[in-house]
Amino acid sequence: MYRIKRNQIVYAMSALNQPVLRVENGATVLFETCDCFENQIKSVDTEFEALDWNRINPATGPVYIEGAQPGDILEVKIEHIEIADHGVMMTGPDLGMLGDRLSKNVIRLIPIRDSKAVYEGRVELPLKPMIGVIGTAPAGDPVACGTPGEHGGNMDCTIIGEGTTLYLPVNVPGALLAMGDLHAAMGDGEVSVCGLEVQGEVTVTISVLKDRQLPLPLAKTASSMYAIASAKTLDEAVLDATRNLVGLLTTMTNGTLNEYDAVNLLSLTGNLQICQVVDPLKTVRFELNLQYLQQLGITL
């Protein structure tokens, strides 16, 4: 298994990034990651003004996958996520959904013990480790790691965790996969601007899929498939996710399921869910249980 140290980071997904590692198709790689503040916050007394905001949302990598060429799909199986024994959160003016009402910046350090996060000594939260930032290099201009898009990036999607398989586009030779911004726990929306931000380690198995057509990014868990979309508004993101999932259903049934029936099926069985509303683009996911794909004869 390969390992990448957490000091090997980028702040944008870019075709210009030099790979820190080259691996064969099917390789297993362990990514050490910083928290979204690049571990700058050491105590609740850390000065907000002292933080270097050019070091936010670093992603470890990128990794060059041999044989990956533009038009291919990168399959990333998330095997294991290991997190630190504490996490950090911060909110304040101009941050999150209540940034217009908050008068000062407040930092919280949250211990993690006995498989739970203990918020302010009173509320015990179950852990659900997830990857906030994961993506490949776009073909065009670099995209900051804090921004989601068709390449993946800062989707802040709670289902991108252990046991999930994520499908991402290959836009440049080698794909240039990078990831970071782990959360020990997070609610859908990430309304304060933070999840429980932690450093950690992510083990993934990376494969290249040739001659496949899928709406990307796409995620698959043991029970469901999720079309993920990001846009300037939630309405636009919902429209993109719906169109993508309808397109998958009609294409993979060779047209035997038309758009009328596909959208009806999603209206009956699909679940639209918000990932985050605090990044430069908003992100949603559209869930469809795998049992319905199986009944339609669809295999990812």
C-alpha cells in the first residue's frame, strides 16, 4: 500500500499540479490529511486574524493513476477513515447561515472519546467520518479546493465515507486525485460553515473505468446510488442532479424507460438531499435505492 504524507498538499485542483505519487490502476493508497484549517487552530484562544486564509481546505496529493485518460471514469472505493482524538469548529460574522447575526468569531475544540464527539461537555454525537474535499483535476482553469463542481472538490457530502464508492471524471492524463477536509461528524447543510473538522487518514482503492458513461460525480453505498450536483443556487443544483439521474435511467435501460417514466420513478422513490449551502457553489445529492436499479436490470 502507498502512503502520502499530510505535508504534500495543494490548495486547488489543477492540471498544473505536479503529482506527488504515481500508482498503477487498482492501487490502494493511504492519504494523510490535515483539517480544513491546515491544523492552524491549537486552542480556543487562537486569534482569528492570525489564521492564514490562503491555507484553508488543503487537499493531500495529487496522485497520478497510470492508464487514466480524459474521458475515463475514476472509481474510488473508500476502504477506511481514521480520525484524530479531537476536532475543531469555528463560526462568526459573515460565516455560515447566521453570519449576519453573529458579532464575534468563536472557536470550539471538541474531544472525541468512546466513538463519540462530546460537544460542550453535554451533547454526545455519534461519529460519522466523511471526506469533505475529494476530486480530480479539471481540464480548464484551476478550481480552489474550497469549491465543488463537476470534478468533485468541496462537496461536503455526508455519504462520502467509509464503504462508499465514488465515481469521478478523468479530465487530464493520470486524473490527479486529491482529498482532504475530513469531518468526524456533520449534519446536512453544514450551516455554521464547519463540520467537526479533523485531521486523519483515508485509505482508498483507485481503479480506472474505460468506455463507461455515468453522470458524475456519482456515489454508491451498500444500499443506494447518489447523483451529486453543485451550482450557484440550490434550484440549479437540484435541476442538474435530477437531469443527471433521469439521463442515467434512460440511457442504461437503452431507452425502454423514457423520461416521463424515469422522472415519475424518481418522484415516487427518490430522495433529494442537501449536502451543503455554505461553499461558493451549493451542493445536493439525489438518492435512488439500488433495488430499483436491479429491478430495471441496471448494474453500475
